[in-house]
Amino acid sequence: MANDCEDERTTLFDYLDHHRKTLVRKVAGLTDEQAKQTSVSISLFGLLGHLTMVERYWFTEVVAGLPAEYPWTDDDPDADWRGPEGATLADMVAAYEAECERSRAVMADVDLDTVIESGQRAGMNVRNVVVHMVEETARHNGHADILRELVDGSTGV
């Protein structure tokens, strides 16, 4: 995928090509019947929980370099996809919106050319983080479109 030495045009098209290839990889090896199945294993509730943690990781931990807490463990690596026990949809939306606001605050004065200096993402520039977050959120919004239609038939919401 994108290299920090590349220009913005190359970065954007690298991400686009990555997602083009990802779609083809996702269907590789399926039979026609398998490709036509309609079962899913995620929920809109879980998408909110997951994207809340994605915001936290990329902006708080990676960009700001601050420690962050996450719900998952080695025994339960998918806890973010379920949300906290007893949480309501309103709780999940509020947590997501608060995390997004925190991300905006982190990014308020950060130059996109800033290079991440430590951690797993050392060497990546902040622009790549933002582009990644655009694609991550967009990808999951595509999932949300499908899930919402399955729940109550709403489309284009």
C-alpha cells in the first residue's frame, strides 16, 4: 500500500487499488452458490463499537502517542464488535461521537506530513492515517447499508 515517500495522487490511487484487489480476493475460491449466500455475523451495534475503537487506536494511540484502553483480550479478541454488556444504542452512538470529537481535537493542529515516530506505525505519515480512516469508515458504512436494509428495509439512509 501507500509509501510515505509517495505523492498524494499515488497514495490515493494505491488505496483505491488496494480496495479493488481486496474485493476480488474476498470472492476468490467461492462457488457461485457460496457467493450468493446472504448470511452475516455482524450487527450495526457492533459496527459502532468497532469503529469507536478504530478511532481511538489511530488518532489517540498512533497519532497522539497516548496510551489507550480497549475492550478486547486474548480470550475475547472481538469484544469491540459486541459493545459493553448492558449498553444501549444511545450509549454506543454517544461513545462513538465522543471518540470522533476526541479524534478531531487530536488532529486540530497536526500537519498531515508529520511522520509517526514510534510504535507499530513508525514511519507512516499522518496523511496516510487520515486516508486509512476514510476508507475504514467508508468500508464499514457499506456494511451498515446492508445491515440496515436487513433489519428494517431502509436503504439510502
